[in-house]
Amino acid sequence: MSKKTTAERIAKMTFGSIYPHYLNRLERNGRTKEELNQVIEWLTGYDEDTLQAIIANKVTFDTFYGEAELNPNARLIKGVVCGYRIEDIDDPLIKKARYLDKLVDELAKGRKMEKILRKEKK
């Protein structure tokens, strides 16, 4: 599958179709909805009420990330997720989607929240 096709597919997916998968994975690993929402808010700026509206209105990933106030420290998210090294992804939408995938992955693996919510080193 070409990168363009993948980007187009991701752009048209609704955030609400993926959110339950994130939540199920985390709850199976002893994490909570509140922790998931905290990670999403850190990355995108969306609070819980806004997230619920996004889910209810079937907002696509294109709009979800297009209107998000991405955390400036999101660029500190590095590593491999879904078989791709995040820092090597060129497409901005795919990169943002993988940022969230990586944060959810770290949460599911039991990483401490203060490590997940990257801070600039001084």
C-alpha cells in the first residue's frame, strides 16, 4: 500500500472509531480512561468534553489533528510504532497519528505518566 493511500485512509477514519480500541487496550493493562484522556489532552489540547463532542460528531482524523493545538514537546516522541520509526515519517498526519499510538503504547506498557508526557530537558 502506498504512503498516499495510507494517509488518505487515516485522514478519513473517525477518531471515535479508534478511541474504544485505545481504551480497551489500556484497561486490559490496568490503565484508565482518565489516563488515556490525559495523554490525548497533553498531545492535542482537547479536554474530555471536547473529546466526547469529537466522538459524537464523528470527526475524522484529518479534522481531529488539523484543529488540534499539538503540544510543542510532541517532537520529543521518538521510537518505533506500528513498524515505523516516528522521526522518519514525512507525512504530517501520519506522524501525528503515530505520536498518539506511541503514547498509548507506552501507557499500556506501564510507563510512568511523567515520562510519557515529555518535558523539555533543561
